[in-house]
Amino acid sequence: MIYDPEANIMCVEISEGEIEYAREFGNFIIHFSKSAKPIIIEILDASSFVGQFEKIRKLGKLKPFPSIN
């Protein structure tokens, strides 16, 4: 994960591969491989996103993922 405070963008690499194209979904830009596999997620206005995430977490509204056995 990389955060650029000057641009206020957070990048999360979720898999390896060569990026073929990207799609924007609101404050998110997802970079995909040729086979449509997500490679990198960019979060624009990241400080606001992280701030909202923390508020939800503090309210106890986040539930852990169920374990996969």
C-alpha cells in the first residue's frame, strides 16, 4: 500500500500482472489486466475515505469476514 499525501491518493496492489486498462468508479480507479483481473486499486481523496472508514469501525458496524475452512 502506498499513500501520496500531496496528491491524497492511496494505491493498493491486490495482485501481480501487467495493467491493460483502468475504470473509474467514483473515488476509486481500478486497474485491470488484459483478462479483467484487478491489479491495483487507487483511492482518490484517500484521507476522507480513511476517515469515514474509521468512523464506521468505531461505531462497531464492521463485521469480520467469515473464516473459510
